[in-house]
Amino acid sequence: MDFSNLTPSAGFLPNGVGAIFSGIVVVVFSMVGAEIATIAAAEAKDPERAVVKATRSVVVRILIFYIGSVFLLTVILPWDSLAPKESPFVVAFARMGIPGAADLMNAVVLTAVLSCLNSGLYTASRMLFVLAGRREAPTALTRTTKGGVPARAILASTLIGYLSVVAAYVSPDTVFLFLLNSSGAVILFVYLMIAVSQLVLRPRTPPQRLRVKMWLYPVLTLLTIAGMAAVLVAMWFQPDTRSQILLSLASAAVVVTAWGLRRAVFGKGVAAPAE
């Protein structure tokens, strides 16, 4: 047991720093979802405390379950020992002598997919509910059950999910591929706008209203914006991901255009209900 795999004969980062950006482009989609904590906090009894607790939890979980697992894989397996389409976790478990490694990872992946589906359904339904409250989606979606659950928004989101599954089966290389690629960079656009909004709005917020403060502002905010911009540039220069940039830009343009037309025709709309 040692750390010799971190410094092979070719040295640390044998393919250069650019390999890091190539890897980020491939896995960046799996790093999103932390924003769900702020959406869920709105339904908590103490939103401010819930946001702080969730933020710290997300940071710790990323350090342990993502960065920690990647570090262990790098230590256990030589960087050039994996074959294409071969799971590094399965290979690592097999090398450690754990039986049924492939079945174990299938169970983990299935659990992760179900968790992702659950969180995506939750977020989509709440966003639909808020949009409907602002008259930017059908107002019928604001109806809730006696327990306050936006059932209609959940059913509408579920319907879109089923249509995506049908598209994956009927037209995997056209419709579903478009849906997949057009969302590739949209996530980065959303995070980029969140960071820019925080950079602009924080100075305008009175100190007494600033309950939750981001660490190392504004340096960390600027570094975050620069990091996401670097990933987008890397995606543009890689032929395999350039289509994601183009399709994501096209999707964003359609949404912004529709929003502009809606404002021009119907006005600014009204605010969502307080609850």
C-alpha cells in the first residue's frame, strides 16, 4: 500500500494540465444539483438555517464522495491501466478482492439514477409552480393538495419525463440526442448566471438582510466564473462537445426569445403567491 501511482515514470499529470479540462467537460453534468438545496429550503420552517446546513453538507459530501473516491482510484489503479468503457470502480474493487464488484456497482448506479430522477422531478415541479404563479406557465399548475403539494406541476413534469423516455426508445440518435446535447452547456449557463447575479446583487443588499454570506467574496465568485468560462471554452475546442455548446446556445436563444415575446404581449405579469 503506497502512493506510487500518483507519480508514474512519466511524472504527475503525464498528459499535461489540459487533460484535467478534458475530464471536466465529460463529468461536469454530474456535479450539478447543489442548487436544489436552496429550492427545498423555501419549504423548510427555518429557510436561512436550512440553506447554511445544506451548503456545508454539499461541500463535505463532494470532498468525501467525489474527490475522495477519485483520489482513491488514482492511488489504487495506474493511470494507463483502464480499458475503454471499463468501470474504474469495478476494476478497483476486483483488485481489492471484493466479490461481485460489477453487481455492487450496478446497484450503486441504479440508486444514484433514481436519486437524480427524484431530485430532478422535485426541482422541475417547483419551478413550474413558481412560473405558473407569475403567469408564465398555465395557472392551473398552481393548484395544490391539502398538504400543500403541487400535484399538477408534479404530474406535468412526470409527463415530460415519460416523453423523454419514449424519445430515447423511438429516436435515440435524433430527438433524444438533441435533448441530451442541448442541455449539456445549459447547466453551466445557469450556474454562470447564478454567480454573476450574486456578484451584482450582494453589494446592493443591506447588511442586515444578508443572512447567508458566501466565503471569500468576491474573489471566490470571480474564480468560479472564470472556472466555468474555462470549461465552456474547453467544450468549444473539443469536437465531441462543440455540438453541445451550439445546441445549448440555440435552446437558450429560443427560451429568451419566447420570454421577450411574452413580456411584449402580456406585460411583466404578477408575482407568485407568498406561500
